[in-house]
Amino acid sequence: MTLPSDRTVQLTGALMAVVAAIAFSGKAIFIKLAYRHGVDAITLLALRMLFAAPLFLALALWASSREGVKALSRKQWLAILGIGLLGNYASSYFDFLGLQYITAALERVLLFLYPTFVALYVALVEGQRLSRQALFALAASYGGIVLVFLNDLATQQTDVVLGTFWVLVSALTYAAYLICTGRMVRHVGSLRFSSLAALAACLGIASHYLAVNDAVALAAQPLAVYGWALTLAVASTVLPIVLVTEGIRRLGASRVATIGTLGPVATILLGDAFLDEPVTALQLTGAALVTAGVLAVSLKREPAAPVLPPSSPPVAAPLPPRP
């Protein structure tokens, strides 16, 4: 079989990464559009995962059926359950709560801080000294957050502090999720792990929903809510995870991460187009500082990704960015 050229593989990988970055950025837009129809955070999250669960199950079965894939041990199943509840359930729920009070732009740049939280964990818990580059990254990132936060306050949003708190908790829990997953991904594979962890989160979300709501209420939502929940499940959950996994295989993690920094700016522009959230110089400056900081703390030199045929299954790779 003839392999595609380096240029073809890299262009395909770059296109996948761009589409994934825009799809991830649209998540906050779809959530806020759904909120206009009176749905609450846990109901919308439950619908999102209800629609996404069959797709994640199909991905998990496909990833587990590949030749040479080892069966998971009981310890690995329990670890995936716990990590999935932390990253895909708790973190997502806190994010949905925060979006009730703040703009999509502020939410995206707050979530974009999670690599800096990982860097702080490594420094404070594992005792690794922060480099000048890392210190610059932290200063730039948190300075940018202050600017975007002040922009939300200036536009007279309600409960900005409360919304910021919940999304920061979301970013913190996602950073903890990443810290817990490194070894698991190397042994399980990124796509199989991501899909199984998402299925574990479905159990947590379903339990949460049934504890606070009547199951019948899930079938009594406005039609538009189901449409936005389905869009969230496909366009901003399953599709970008697959695209990023394939993009990493073609380009490498650092290049895909670089392209992923389009996210905050894409969210700002989408918020202006679909939510009438005004674009301001303060907001753009803050987003640029956060992006620069995240790039400085996240990116490391790595060898170019090998040229692989598009039909090859994804290999173990770094986890995709937070959906």
C-alpha cells in the first residue's frame, strides 16, 4: 500500500486540528443558546451525555477490538471509572454551572488555564523548580484572565464572580484529571481511554440527574433544547476528540496544541456572532496573554509525527484538549 506524502499527512492533520479547535470553542455557545430555553445545567448535561453515550460506546468497542489490544484489569477499570467521574462528570458539571453567569469568552479563557495548574502542581507537589519560561507563562496567563474578567464586569454581567469561581473549579478538576491519566493513557491508548472515561461519566451524570429530577422531565424539554444537546454531543464532544486524536497522530501533540490555541479567539468571535457578546480590545488582549502563557508552559520540542496511512488505528497519544 502506498503511503501518503508528508505534506498530505500534515495538511490533513492541520485541518483536523483546526476543525477540532473551532468545534471545542462552539461548546460554550451551544450551552448558552440552550439556556435561553429554560433548561438547567444538570438536565442539559444529562441530555448531552445521553446523545453522546452511543457514540462513545461505538468508539470504545472499536478501539478495544483492534489486534494486539490487551484486556483491561479490574484495577484499570476502577481507575478509568474514578478518573472519568473526575474529569468528564465533575469538571463538565462545574463548567455548565459557570456558563449560567459569565460570557462564553471568559469561560473559554478560564478553562484554557488548566496547563498552568498542572505546572503549579508539578512545582508545588513534586518539587520541580519553575523555569523563567514557566514563570512568564503563569504571569501572562493570570494577567490575561484579570483583563477578560474585568471586561465581563464592565459589561454588567450578573454574578460574574460566581460564574468565574465555578469555571475555575472546572479547570482545576480537569487539571487533576490530566495528572491522573498519564500512565493510564500509555497502557490503554488515548481513544479507548477517552471513550471509556466518558462512558463512566455518563453513569455519574445519570445518577446525579435522577437524584434531583424526575426522569419524566427529561422527556418534557422544549424541542430546541434537544437540538442543542445533540449538537453538543456530536459537534463539540465526540467529533473533536476523534479529530484531535487523529491530528496528533499526523502532526504530533505540540503542533496540535499550537493550533488549539485558536480556541479562545474563536469563542470570542462566535460569541459575538451568535450571542451578541461584544468584542472589546480588553477582551482580545486578555485572550492573547492567556494564549501566550499556555503556549509557553505547554509546548516542548518533539520529533515530527511519522507518516501513517489514514486507515491505521490511533496509537497511544497524549489526551486531547478539554472538550
